[in-house]
Amino acid sequence: MSSDDGYERLRAAILAGDFQPNERLIEADLIESLGVSRAAVRTALVRLAHEGLVEHERNRGAKVRLVQVEEAIEIMQARALLEALAAREAAVRASDAEVHELRQILAELRRLLDAGDLVGCSTAGATLHARILEIARHATAARLVSSLNSQMVRFQYRTILVPGRAARSLSEHTAVVEAIAARAPAAAEAAMRLHLDHVTEALRSSVASQPRAVAS
Amino acid sequence: MSSDDGYERLRAAILAGDFQPNERLIEADLIESLGVSRAAVRTALVRLAHEGLVEHERNRGAKVRLVQVEEAIEIMQARALLEALAAREAAVRASDAEVHELRQILAELRRLLDAGDLVGCSTAGATLHARILEIARHATAARLVSSLNSQMVRFQYRTILVPGRAARSLSEHTAVVEAIAARAPAAAEAAMRLHLDHVTEALRSSVASQPRAVAS
DNA sequence: AGCGCGAGGATCGTCAACAATCGCTGCCGC
DNA sequence: GCGGCAGCGATTGTTGACGATCCTCGCGCT
């Protein structure tokens, strides 16, 4: 049981940003901080390496992987397609209760935007996306997106800070939800793709204006 | 070094179909057949489990995972989107030499079709897709598609056997290559997506007419 | 005969010690 | 003073043995 536990906790720690970018992950230290056996630490590192969260060099150990901006853009492109697929499926499969739930998240999003809580907006937006992925009942897309998302933590609050982005994001989200509510698969797919293409653009421009958010 | 080697060879063996579906993978046997240490076998199994090629239950060991038809269709849907993205990027990035190479593969494909070599067609088609992914220089899409492909081995020769599919496949492939040659990103993306959506349909229909290809 | 149950074998998970490798530091020769 | 090399500490990779868990088979009871 300790093996899965160690993996989960180490993953959470990396995602929470408890380590510096490129910081070495020394097995002995992890044994202490996680309180699990060395074998468990090693399997956790293998899994995280396969997931792309850490880099593993033979005889030189593991370090947390720093995904570059170009790669983040690639990831966003892939995410856009997969989430557009999910939106399409969601438009086919959503129950009335699920549509209601999406509208509630949208209302919360509007409230947060009025209150000027940009970080809250970002979090609620993530909730909306996650919920649509669940409604789509598309295990493959869900798995791939979740894996891609975990590599993007470093950029998660980046795009919402672009001036005017939050408001546009809300209207795009609204379009997606309304297309799902109207049971219009093609419209839902197009709306979601448009939304995420805009996010990608926001990421590009935020990078151009402010090249490094994290110092070493 | 033995650890990576063991992973590669076990992966190749599973992809080659050396194991029965749902066959248990017993560590002791793998140590013998692969000639690597037990730790290496264990890490290989962890990686393969994360990759979706084997299923791992605690205290009950690993077995090769049998992907169901519904999941194969999900995988094809995701592949369609990602390869369409790759085709778009390839249309932007392809050099003249690379376009020439794609046309050569196409010619080979035509030759094989005329000769009635359907399996050869399938293989050459896979080569074409792989080459387009390389030309796109999109590491994220390439990684995801490669992972998805490895889970589809069981179905790889399934769609080409649908009557008339091979000929249609050739004309669709031609459309993709010509769009790339014309440096037309949108057309390339659309053509690739159309092609793979047709493959998905062929998979669906082949399943309906012939539900089980592999007996236990 | 059918069913519950315990013993045994098979297999996996964990641990501690050992071997191999890497990076660094300090020494030596030029 | 500087470059190269040997030795050393730190860290990872590997091995073998031990304990834990699960499945199966056979026994006894009803």
C-alpha cells in the first residue's frame, strides 16, 4: 500500500510546486520525507518519469522536469483537440441534471469575474473543463488530457492574467455550455476548440511579454 | 542497461502478440525469458502498466491488457485529432525532400494495392502516418499517438480487410499528401481527419459483422 | 452430494546489504 | 598558475532473501 501512496504524494508535491524546477530528487531524501521504502520511491519515480513529470538519467538520478514554453504550446494544441472531442461527446450524452450543473459552474464563474477574483476564475474554469470531460464519458480523452494537464501546472495561472482574457474566457465558456445544452455536438466541438485556441494564443503572448515567470 | 533492455523487449513481445490476451505475466518467467533481473522486470511492468499495455493488480500480478472494441474506437477518435494536427504542422514544415519522400511512399502504396497485397498496404500506410508525424516535428502529438498506437495492435489489420477500404484509403492518403505538398495546413488537417474518421467507421462496421477476431 | 474451511503452494511486496557509477576535490607534474 | 589524474564521498543500480497475500485443492461436516 505504501507504494501507491508514495507515488500519489510525490506527484501531489511536484504539482503543488514544492520543488524547484530542475531540482534533483534524491532517493534517500524522498524515503525520509515520504516515509516509504526505497523500492516504493523507485517505482514512483519510474511512473512519474513515464508521465513526463520527472526526468530520469541512468546512474544520475531523477530531477523534476521543467517543461519549456514551446512544449507548453504543443500541449495546449493537443488539449484543444481532445477537449473539443469531449465537448462533442458531452453534447450527445449530457443529462438535464448535468447541463444544469454546468450552468451553475458558469454562474459561479460570472460571480468570480465580477468580484475580480482571477485566480478563482482559473480554478472554476478548470472545474468546468473537468466536468465536461466526465460528462463525455470518454475514458481515453480524459486520461490523455489529465496527463497533459499535469505537465502544465507551471503555466496554469499564466493566461488568465492577460488583460481582458478572463472576460473573453467567460463568454467562450458560455458558448460551449450553451452548445452542450442545445445538444449540438458540432457547435460544442467548435466552441471548445475556439476557446482553447484562444487560450493558446494568450499563452503565446504572455510568454512574449514576460518570458520567465519562475526564476531558478 | 538491462532494465531498459528488458522493457523494450517485453514491450516488443506484447506488441508482436507473443502472449495470449489476458495472459498472466509472471515475474519469475519473465526473468528467465528476458534474462534480466527481477527489479528490471518489475520496473518494466510498471512502465507498461502506465502505458496501458498491461494491467496490474496488487498482490495479483500483471497480465496483458485486452483493449475492448469500444475503447479501440475511442482511441481512433483521439488519434484522428492528433494526426490531423500533425498533418497541419507537416504542411507548414515539410521540406521539398520530405514531400518527395511522402510521394514515394504513396507510389509504393499504389503498387501494393494493384498487387492485391492488403497487409503490405496496411504496413505502408502505417509508414506514411509515421513519417508525417516526424515531419510535423510535434513531439507531444508524436508521443501520444505512439502510445495510442501501441494499444491498437490487435486491430491493426482489421480495417484494411473491409471490402473496398484499401482503395478508398489510398485516395484519402493521396489527398493528405497533396495538401501537405501544396503547403495547405487547413486542407491537410481536414483530409487527415476525414481519412481517420473513415477508418473509425470501417472499424465499427468490421466489428459489427465479425465481432470476435481473437479467440481465447 | 454439497458447502464451508483450513493447509499448502505460488506469487508478489519489501527490505537490507552489496556492487557500480558519477561528480568532486585535492594533489602532482609541467 | 594550470591541466590532468587518482581517490573519495555520494548516489544509484542490482541482488538475494524474507515476509505477506492470494488462489487452489482437498478434507470434514451437514
